[in-house]
Amino acid sequence: MLEDGKIYIGTSRNPDDSINTPEYLELKYGNRHGLVTGATGTGKTVTLQVLAEGFARAGVPVFCADIKGDLSGIAMKGQPQDWMTKRAEQIGFDDYEADQFPVIFWDLFGEKGHRVRTTIAEMGPLLLARLMDASEPQEGVINIAFKIADKGGLPLLDLKDFSALLNYMGENATELSSQYGLISKASVGSIQRALLVLEQQGAEHFFGEPALKITDIMRTDNRGYGNISVLAADKLMMNPRLYATFLLWLLSELFEELPEVGDPEKPKLVFFFDEAHLLFNDAPKVLVERVEQVVRLIRSKGVGVYFVTQNPLDVPETVLAQLGNRVQHALRAYTPREQKAVKTAADTFRPNPAFDCATVITTLGTGEALVSTLEAKGAPSIVERTLVRPPSGRVGPLTDAERQQVMDKSPVLGVYDEDVDRESAFEILAARAQKASDSDAAKQAQPTQPTEGSASGRWTLPGFGDDDKDEEPPQSRPRSGGYQRETVVEAAMKSVARTVATQVGRALVRGILGSLKR
């Protein structure tokens, strides 16, 4: 049943339940993307595991998210269970055997896998705005922030870098607005609050260095098997927006970094996007257009993208049209929306005259699916009712000890497990602020020259207190409280001083005016 250049998915059967033909996914069309849909409990996770094992066995690296923890068992050799051996016999899978696959576990929180990070700069303003659910004015401020960082040589690596840059923008909003456009302090404040929410949700674990290298998820082992990168997403799913944004970022990085290869004999990487509806829920039009662009063009980079979700209506039509390989598990049709989903799913297949797709979709059993893949010249095959083959790896989660054992033998052990905090925007802006503060303090401490008419440079008369510097100033003399009358001597001295000052002033005026008259 196993053939070179093909992935064995299962065996189709006729309307009378007799065995028909094996169903394959040709590797040379593996980068034409795919869709796996079906209601909860219909076998989507097992189908995902079967496809991941098939690609890995063919030497194709795989990246997938483990939502419930069930997919982690793929790292261990399978232990045939009754339902597995029964299914193998039922579909005539005579060469079925257990197998073990090379797995690298990843986790944004560093608990169930190696830390996976990116930087704020690599995330970019569009995805960051999506992650923060930013409004249009806030998104404009975020774009300006990235422009200021690029122009000012301010590396944006983690959340504290971006927060420091926002503080700088708020303090200098008037000046920066004249250069880059309106920067509202209210928008800056809203973004700062959104950053605080992200930090509380654990996003600070995602931003920083060392950032994930794409080459580390595109490895093969010494047997020639492709490594399966499994992202622990059970905790990550508590923040669906962060989960969807992370996977979209990874997809965008693949699109930007990988070279054009055209149509290779097999994909360079296969990417499974589980719970794909989270990517498109309430997504702005510009983001959906971005996803459509990436999915359409990343095929020529040798990357296959497979969306896994419950309902085909979860994926926009513009994206759905790019997905050539389809596996449709059972759907329920209790509500009008579910009935529409059944019709939509049936209409996307190349019809089989032997049965009605819309009817069969609602009656499929667990582990059974409608399968249509691309065949000669990239045309879709006629849809077939197929019993999916049992996986070769373990079905079910690993224990904590088994997971740690796999991580201890990982090819990226020690590469991403420790944070690196190099000089970036936070440190640079803090140093600039300290330098400006020291400069202001120095200016204030510099002595000033006395000017004419000032208190320290006023005209004085000998013997009236100003020539004795050590004398206690009048305001500091102790007083007995209340108004204190002048003594006769003090009054006489003040009168003499006023008389002398008046006479000296008149003499000066006469001298000045007289010289002018001459």
C-alpha cells in the first residue's frame, strides 16, 4: 500500500461497503495546500497525524500545533490497539507497522517544549496591530512608531522596547506630529494599555531573543525522515488571538525568507494550521488579503499549508479556492448554518456519480472521510468515501517524563532555552533621557553673573550693612512675635540714608543731563 512519491491516506469503498481502491496524496502536489474539516470527534486529529507521518517519512519537515496534547504521541513508536489492527485488516493494509518519528517540541511559554520567540520588529506593524486589536488611529500610531524606530536606530526586540518608544512618542507628540503626522496622546495611551493586557496574557514570553530561525523547523534526521515540529498550544489557546497571530507570523516568515523553487518533487515544508477559524474571526480585510496572498504565493517556495477546522465556512472563499487537497469528515446539519456548511463542502468536491456528497457527509462514521486530492496535471480527483488508515506512531499524549526525554535529545537543545537581552530601544532611550537630565542639571548648577539692579548687584552705601558679609540677615533675626516698632536710632539712620541717596541721585541726574545739554 505504501508507494514512493505518494502518501497513503486510506482506502475508499463502494456504496455496498466493499473495498474499492487506495487513496493517495502525491508528494509533487503536496505544496498545493489542503483542508481537513469535520465536527468534533470525527477523526480530524488522527487524519492530521497520518498526513504528518506520511510527509515526515518522505523526508519533508512538518510544523503543526497540538491543541489538546493528543498529537505529542507521534514522537513514540505506536502500540497497535484493537481498533487500529481491525482498521488495517478492513482496508487491506497488509504492510502496516508501528514506527517512531523525529519530533521537536516547541512552546511559547517554555514549559512543554523549547522556547519559541520573535522580535517586535520581525512581527511588523500589521500583525502587531492585529494582536492588539488596534483601531485605525491606533494602527496609524503603531506604523509611525516603527518608522521612528527605523530612522532613529532603535531596535525593537521585546515589549519593554515598544513601551519605551511609546513613552518617548507621548512626551514628544507635538514635535513628532509635525514630521510623521498626527500622534494623539489618547491613542498612545490606548496602545500602552493594550500592551499591558498582552503582557498579562503572557505575550512577553513570545517577544525577545534569540528569535526562532526558520532553518530549525526544516531539519531532517539521519534516517532521512523530516522532523515534525509540534507546538504545545493547549495553554496558548487561552489567548486565541495570540495563537493565530503567531502562526500567521511564522507563515509570513517562511514566505519572506525561503527562495523560489517552483514546483519541486516534494514540498520543502508542510504547515498544519489547526483551529484555522481563529485566524479569520473578526479579521480586518487587509489581514484576510495578506493571508490570501501568502497562501497563493508560498506554493512556489515549496511550502504546503493545510488548514484544519470544523466547518469549511470558517475559511474565506478566496483562501478556500487555493486549497487543492481535501479531507472532509462528518458534519452535522441541525441548524441552517450547518446545513449551508454541508452544501458548501459538497459543492467543493468533484462529484462522484455513485453517491450524493451532501447526503454522505452527514452519515460518515468516525475515521471515515470524503477524500479528493490532486492527480495528473493538478486536476482534482473524483471524491471518494474513504476509511482513513491507522497511524504508525502512538495515538494519544506523552507523559511528562517521555516529553522531557525527547527534549533532552533535541537537536536545538540549549539554543532557545535562555533569554538574551542585548542593548535595544529601551536602553538607548533610557541613556538619552539620562544624558538630557544631566545636561539640564549642569545648566542649573552653573553660577550666573550679577546684573545691575539685581539684589546682589545693587548700589550700596558704606556703613549700612552691605559691607559686612557675615552679619545675620534681617529676616533671620529672632522676633518676639507680632509687629515690632523701630527704635529712635533706627529711624534716624534710615532718614539719613534716604537723604544721602536722594542727593546723590539728583547729582547724578544733573551731571548726565548737563553733559547732554553740552
